[in-house]
Amino acid sequence: MGKVKDFGQDLRELYDKLEVGIVIYDVKGDDTDIVYVNKFLCEFITGETMEAGSSNWSYEGKGPSEYVYPKDMKKYKKQFLDSLIGDGEFSEEIRLMRKDGSFTWFKVRIYSLANDGETKQVMVSFDDVDKATKRREELKRRVDYDPLTGIFNKEAFYRHTEKMLKANPDVQYVMIRWEIAKFKMINTLFGSEVGDRVLKKMAEAVKLAEGIGTYGHLEADHFVMCLPLSNVDFDNLLRKDAIDFDDLGISHKIVSNIGVYIIDEPDLPVDQMCDRALMALKNIKGSYKSSFAIYDDEIRKNMITEQIIQDRMDEALECGEFEVYLQPIHSLSHNAVASAEALVRWNYKWKELMSPGIFIPIFERNGFIAQLDMYMFESVCRILKDRKDKGLEEIPISVNASRRTLYDRDFCSKVNAITEKYGVEPHLLKIEITETAYTDNPQQLLEIVNELKEVGYPILMDDFGSGYSSFNILKDIPIDMLKIDLKFLEGFEKGGKVGTILTSVLRMARWLGISVIAEGVETDEQRAFLKSITCDFIQGFVFSKPMPVAEFNKYAAQEGGMER
Ligand code: C2E
Ligand code: MG
Ligand code: MG
């Protein structure tokens, strides 16, 4: 390497013609001396124009904080100066500032020019890479940020949250997930432009976590925050109107539901933490009382049960794990078994019988109920045929049809095919429907019921009075029987209001030519009262719990000996 030169005029004139920043340093030990700064760079930093060959460093005495962008100062001081003093390579992007504070990205490289043993001369070049870098930064921003709300998207939120949790192992964090209630409806009623504004508002709300924790837009109307527990104001979260949506100028009151997971397993992947907050959220969906729930193990267990049920249901149906239980329905006037209700039981392999209260709602959600109901219809027809083949007395059996089942256009023809297959007379197969089917689509329910009645299947209205449209059903749907469940009539006692209601309903039913079954009858007192008001039929533990078919056959044979 050659000797250190005095930096002559000829080189100055040459370098001043370049569209690249050039700085020449003389480095002696730890001392760095700027020998020359070319015109391009001087003009950039000072904002003044200069003649070629006349440029010189007029920033003498001023520190790099005058021209290095603050966020890059660390990089400049550590990496750049170290490389300058040592013999290190340097090829990095650094932002230089103009006097007005605006900045440009430069690719900075260091070249050794000469070394005489005591002093080394170093050239540093500054290539303007502003456009390319800014484009790259913008792309990065677009990858990390949700374009509508401008906050972190799912992936970026996961990444940053994981980093935050790892960096602060001693802090107790909370995952808070928000969902805008009835967001689809808002979009449909007020248009997507209003929907977008709601989302932006929501994003503003989660931005409150700025500087305390992380926040992001997970998907559609779901937002999330991860905060230290000590920063969470639960009282404020609990307020349904914590976020002010009023200035949107729409008539609908917008509220958000909140699911909280107190992070007790910080090593869990962040997406699973968000799932737990979601589980808590799902737990409150549809509840008018609360808009806030904290995830606990009970919720997780229920979710796991739901998952197992979903995974196993098809196989269970194929393997005959679903069994028909029959619960007798007694005639009060004749004191004998008048009919029975078929209730499904799941002989679950590693659990004892699972209650339909657990799996039926899940099947109603996932649609499997339609298959299960048809299975029950077929099983019941087989039982009826079997009883006939054995010469047993004809006892009608009712089967529950969920609303999904009823809304199958071919429902009636499917039932016909089954009854024909087993030679079952339609009046022996009763069909129980519930109010929800009516609430969903009264017209369609009427058509289905008419079709079924025309063939001769009796129609029962189950759980009468448990919904909002009981009397409309009576008015619109030609049903044959009402079932009133005493559990919906809390505080049953003779002579009280409940007694009066029951008496009135019975009287009304009689006028309409409809008979009444009281179900859920547990005590002799209830039975005696129902008899005194001449209720037609009783179903309940006071007589018998639902039982397997063979047991029912025995039971019915005994009871059948009574006067009918
Ligand atoms: P549901 O159709 O109203 O059936 C009556 C429920 O009350 C049955 O519960 C029965 O065991 C219970 N029960 C009967 N007598 C008494 C009593 O004296 N006291 C009390 N506390 N309860 C009594 P289960 O078998 O658990 O069935 C619950 C619900 O699940 C049924 O209510 C019905 O809605 C549904 N379900 C059962 N099997 C089927 C089915 O095959 N298909 C459909 N779609 N739903 C079904
Ligand atoms: Mg029923
Ligand atoms: Mg019922």
C-alpha cells in the first residue's frame, strides 16, 4: 500500500464531479481526521451550492449528531467508527440528515487508500440508495401492517408479542381479544364503508397499548392486545360502551365482546394464547348479560370435549354407539302407558353414557343432528316393528326432530321411506318439533308440518312456552299435542300462579282440540295437581326415567295390565 498523500487539488476536482459522497479520513491510532468531503456530500449536508473544486468540510467542530439520522447513530458510532479505526469491512445503509431534518438512505462503504505505518488514509463512499431502501421499507411495512387499520397484522403481532414475552419473563401478561358484536349485520345494514370505520375505531382503541404492550388486527372484526396485567383496567374493560362508537352517526349501538386469557403458560405459541382468549370470547357469545369473559380451564375442557365429539361422531354412528332410550308417557285418565318418547343416548367408549344435553347442541351447530335424527327415526321404526312382530301392544313413540332436520326438503319422503320399509303405520310415529324451527322460518315449518300431517304422523310441540313465539305457533301450525316442561315453570306449587297458568293453558288447548303432555313431572304432589286439573298425559321421573328398549318392553307390559 502506498504512502499517505496530501490530498491535492487535482483529486478534489475529480471527486467533486461525482454523484457519490466521498469522505477522506486520516486515521492515527484512535484519532480520525476528516481531510476532505466532496461537493456532493457537502451540498447535501449544508444545503448550500458550491463550485467544483472548492468544496471543503465546513462542519468542522460539529458532531455527527448534526448529520447522522438519530436512529442510525448507534450503527454509526459502533460499527462505522470501529471499522474506520480498525481494518474492518463496512458496507451498511445509514441515513444522513439534511439541515431541515429530512433524510436520505446511503450505502456506506470503507476503502483503505494508503498506510505509512503511522497514519492510514481511508476513503468512505456514500451511494444514494434512498429510493430502493424506502421502497423496501414500505414493502416491509405492508407485510407487517394491516392496510385498513395501519396496525400490526396477525403475523407481525405474533412475532412482536413473542419477542416481548421472551424479553420480560418476570412480567405477568394478559391477552385481550376483542370482537365487534354483530359486525356482519353492521356491514349489511350500513354498508362496508361504515364497517371499515368501525374497524378503524376499534384499531384506535387497541392502540392504547402503545408503549405498554403489543396490539394488532387479527382478522375481520377481531383485535388483540397483549399487556402486563398491572396495566389492565378491568373495570373499564367491563363497560360495554368502553369504546365510543357514537360519532359514527348510525342508529345501531355498537358493542364489543372481550375474551381474556391471563397468560399462565408463557411458553405457549402466541397463536394458541389468542385461541384461548377466543375460547373465552365464544363462551359469552349470545349472552346479553355480559360482554366479557376470562378463559379458564373449564372452558378449555368444554372445547376439548367438543373437539372429541366432532372427531368421533361419524364413527360412533357407524358403530352403533347411539342408542334409543324410551321414556314412558302415562295417560292420567287411564293411568297406563299411552306412548313413549325416544331419547338418544351415546354409549361413549371411555365414558359412561353421555347426556344429550352435551352433544345435541354441538350436533345442532355442526349439522350432524340431521343424520342422527334420521338414525333415531329408523331405530324407532325398527322398535315398533319388533314390538308388532312379538305381538306386543301398539304404543306410539315420539321422535325429536331438530330444526335442521325439519328444513330438509326431503324430510317427509325420507320418513315415509323408513315407515314403509318397516311397515309402520304413521299414527304410531309421532314427531316432536320445537319453537326454534318456527322462529327461523314459520312459512317453511307450516309447509313441512302440513306435509307430515297429510301422511298421518301426529305432530307434538315440545317445550311449549320456553321461547317467545308459543302462541303464534298455536295460531299458525296445526299441531296435535303440546308438551309443557315443568322445569320451565319454576316455583310450581298448587294454587300458586304457576298452577293458574297451567290450568289456563290446558283449558285453551282443549278449546283448540289439542291434548297436553306435562313433562319433567317429578313429585306425587305435581302429579296429583295435574290430575286435578285434568291434564291428559304425564312424562317424568315420577313414573320412570328414560330406559333401554328391553326394559321399556317389560315396563309397558306391567303397566299395560292396568285399566286403560
Ligand atoms: P326433550 O325432548 O324435551 O326431552 C325431555 C328431557 O327431559 C329428556 O332429557 C328427559 O330425560 C328429561 N326428563 C324427563 N323426565 C324428567 C323429570 O322428571 N325431571 C327431569 N329433570 N328431567 C326429565 P334428555 O334425554 O337429557 O334430553 C335432553 C334434550 O335433548 C331433549 O329434550 C331433546 O331436546 C334433546 N334430544 C334428546 N334426544 C334427541 C334426539 O334423538 N334428537 C334430537 N333432535 N334431540 C334430542
Ligand atoms: Mg322431546
Ligand atoms: Mg321437552
